[in-house]
Amino acid sequence: MFVHTVFFWLREGTPEEARAQLIQDCRTLLSRVPTARHVWAGPPANTPRDVVDNSYGCGLTVLFDDAEGHDVYQDHPLHQEFIDRNRAHWERVQVYDFVQE
């Protein structure tokens, strides 16, 4: 399995509706990419521990069968639409990919 995790920090002053739209687009657009097996998205859980970073606005995890499926996803028109619809609100995006062996 290939696990793709993304954290989005939103620009100062981004309306709550824009964050809600980002989360909804993760769930509705990205989940329709054929190689995406599972998609989870939401706001930080605000877990009060020193090792937890709650500073981001939205977290996303997408599970693929393999790296090739991830590569298809990156170029897929629905992924590109997701980026086009939401990137104006992003201050920073951080990606963590790993392989479940």
C-alpha cells in the first residue's frame, strides 16, 4: 500500500466556508480518482500533547495500492480540479508519503 498524507495551512483570514469546501472537495473530488482506495479528510483534532502539531487547517490521507496508483492520481483531472478550486487559500502544503510493507 502507498499512503499519501497532506497537511494544508490556510492563509490568514480564510473564511470557514473555504475550509469546509476544501474538506468537502477532498472527500468528493479526490475519492472519485479511480486509483484512490480510501480518502479521509478533516480539521485537526486539537489533541493537547506536546508532540502534536495542530497548526494546520485541513489534513488529508489517501490510500493507493501502489506508487503507480499514486502517480496516476497526481496527474488525474479531478486532482487538478481540486488544486485549482482550493489553492488560492493555501499558505503552505506539506506532504508525507510512505509505503506500508
